[in-house]
Amino acid sequence: MDINKCIISASLWAAVYLLFGSADAYNNDKPCASQEIYNRSVICVCNATYCDTITKETVNPGRFMAYTSSENGLRFQKVTSLIEVFRKLSDCSTTIELDPMTKYQTIHGFGGAVTDSAGFIWNNIQDEGLKQALIDSYFSDTGLEYNMIRTPIGGSDFSSRAYTLNDYPLDDKELGNFSLSYEDYNYKLPMIKACLAAASSQVFMVGTTWSPPAWMKTSGSLTGVGYLKEEYFEAYANYHKKFLEEYKRNNISFWAITTTNEPLNGVVDLPDFNCLGWTIEGMGSWIVDYLGPTIKNYDPTIKILGIDDQRNTLPIWFTAVMLKRPEVAQVLDGIALHFYFNDITPPSMATTVLKDYPDLFLISTEASITETKGVDLGSWDGLEKYAVSLIQDLNYNYTGWIDWNLCLDTEGGPNWVQNYVDSPIVVDAEAGVFYKQPIFYAMGHFSKFIPRGSRRIKSTEKYNCSNALKHVAFLTPENTIVVVLLNEDNKDRVIRLKFGDNQAKVLVEGKSIITVEFNNEVQDDSCDCD
């Protein structure tokens, strides 16, 4: 861990940036304590006495703020410079033209998941200061300012065992033995409460069931191909209600539940972990006749999110279900989709399928890097994969993006079926440290600067003679414009962000992600930013 090396690197970048702006030690942020990983980017090391922080700066009139993270080791490097009068220097002066008067979806938020595994790993950190540093890194004003949490209802693969909240007695249709688990009381609830205490804005909770009790299923097993028996449709809806009631008794209220995690897994028998399959008719009937009435009668403010599966399953779990039970569209509040296979499924699929249902919002509820079969320390490829998906999804009207486990161990678990994945924070309990991966900063370039209530605005790239630059732009409730740009090329780029007659001229380092913020100076009488 070399803090001085990180500071020197940041200083060199600031010197390069003198042509464009100036860098200052705003708010006394602690820089990344970087550790180099061979043939990878750096990781940032946190221990009992030190952990890097990031504070969003107030944008001064006539200036912009830029925050850069790069493969070369920058992490939220801050630079400020003057807004200029727009000048097109040539037909190759790459420009992103911003139109804050053309607005799209409103943002719900960004976050991660408190699973049994995340809670277990966090709870086993011995030093209380380090435990708090992990929570603050995500939820505090000096962290990523997450404002959403997804948590499993019962067990998932990221548990130490397969279980539900009413395993016994068998055929307990009245759910008389329903109770929260040891994992709820000792891992998930303490971690969730710590997250809520650290956050300065309301945290939206999302609950998801992987599998109902085995006795409710045709297979009699928590895993493999198996469907909900029709005689337990009402009991399964009540299972969700009881979970909400029990968490509320523990002072945790939910913003939304989903209709089952990845139901295709229970149809095609691909994974070895907890799952539930549905037939088209069964899913439609359960949502319309049981889940909807049960949840809305309990608390009409709780949102019901459909699908909770990959984007390529939309034609099955939405289009086909709607053909059988059109009333589903009146019961659901939104559609939850996962990140996996997005590289082979265009984001336009979602907007095409849902174009006739404008009242249903889109949200991404799970993401992780699975190809590495565990932790890949320092992976910049992981950052780019996250950033590409975030930018694409947000440009196709997603209103939020929730990552998977908030933290895991150095193997990418624990996971009861060894389905190990990567995580933004990796905890090395023996060394008494945790590592912030590049994907941690990928999430932060969005969550930190795009608060709830922000609206995406029109952004158009022009005068570009190089590869297209992936980008997305927002108007925040504070009436600032935020633009996130990803440079996947190795070479530096100078980009002009044009708004009205003005521009922010920004140097975008090769292999970097950058967030730029400035005041909206384009007058719009219809702006609802106050």
C-alpha cells in the first residue's frame, strides 16, 4: 500500500491538466492508497486507520468540475476549469451537444445487495472502524452515496446453506412457522441498519425471493426444475407479506418486491442453486390474483417489479404473460432486469417490448462479473463492462441500477454452490484490510453524481473523427448538468460539452471514466428542478 505513490500520480495528472484547468485538494479527501496488480489496474486498500474518500464539490458559477478514474491509477481525480464560449475548431472537434430542455426518465437511484454472504463477511471484520469504513464507502457523503439496497427473502446462492423462512412443517399453508432466519438477525439486518444510518437520503429497499419452501414446489426441492403448486399460490403471496411484516417489526420498510429471482433458472435447470420456475399461465395468474391483491392490500405504496431476470427473457416473462393475463400491466409498477448477457442482447429490446406501457419503469436489479469465476483484483475490463452497461441502460430509460454483493471474500464467496463472482469490495479478513476494485469506482461515477430525481437529457455526439465516446447526461434536482463519459481507447481525447452557446472543454485520459458537472445555464420555464 503506497499512499505517496497515489498522491504523486495524481499530481502528475494535475500538471498535465494545467492546459485545461486546475486541481485542488477540495474538502481534504483522502486519496486512494493504491496497490499495483500485475497486468491490471490498481486496487485501493483500506485498513483500520486509513480509507480513501470522495466528496462531491459545489459547482461555482462559470466553472465545471471533472472527476476522473483511469486504468493508470487515478481514482476520482478532481479538476476544475472555466466554462468558455463554444468554438468549433474543426470538423474533428469532438463535441457532445447537450439539450437540457429535452428530458426523459427520472432516476430512482443506485445501489448494491446485502446478501447473507455480504453480511457475514462484513460482520466478521474485527475492527469496528474498518467495518464502518466499508459502510461509509458506499452510503455516506464521503462515499458513493448509494440509495438503494436489494436483499434476498430467505436464502440465495450467496448463503452458506440452502434454506427458506418456512421450511418446516411441511404443507404449512397458513405459514404458522414463518420466521426470520439466523442470517437475517445476525448478518443482513445489522448491515442494512448500518447502511441506512450512514446514508443522508432515503434508501429504497428491494426484496426478492429465490425459492419458496420446497413443499410448495412440484419438485419438492429448492433447486432444479420446479414450479409453484397451484394450491400454494395464496400461501406464496402471503410468504412475501409476512417477510415485509417481520422486517417492518425490525424497523426496515421496503420500497419494492420482485416477482421471483430469475425464473428461467427453474425451467431450464442451468444453475445448481435456489430457484423457482413458472409457466406462462401460472406466473400471470399468481401476479394478478394473489401477489398483487395481497401486497397492495397490505401496503399500496410498495411497488411490485416483474421479471427480475435477464433482458433476453422479456418476450417470455412479459410479452407471453401479457397475452394470457393482460391485467398484469395494471398490477406491476416496473420491470426489473439483470445485467448478464447484456453484451449479446441489445438494450433496444426492453424499450421495444415496453413501448406500449409507459407507466412501467425499467430498473436493473443485479450485476456482477461472472466470467472470472471469482475475484479478479484490479480488473479494468470489469470497470468497462459495468460502465458500458450503465451508460447503455440509462440511455434506454432505466431509472436505476443495483449491483450484486456489497462485499465478498478474496475467493468471491462464500457461496454454498461455489458460484463465485467478483465484487466491488473484496475483504481480506486475515490481513485486516479490504480492497476497492475498479468496478467500485465505476458505480461511483454514476451514483455519487446523479441523485434521485435527476432526469436524463438529450445528448448528441458531433464532429467526431475517432471512435464514438460512450456517454450519458442528466439534469439534477440542483439544476446542474452531469455528464458521464467512458473512453475505451488508449489515447487521450479533448471533448467539448456544448450547452447553449457555451462549452466545457474536457481532457479525457485514455482508458478512463470521467464525470463532469456544471450549472445549467439554459433557461427552461418548465424545469422541475427546484
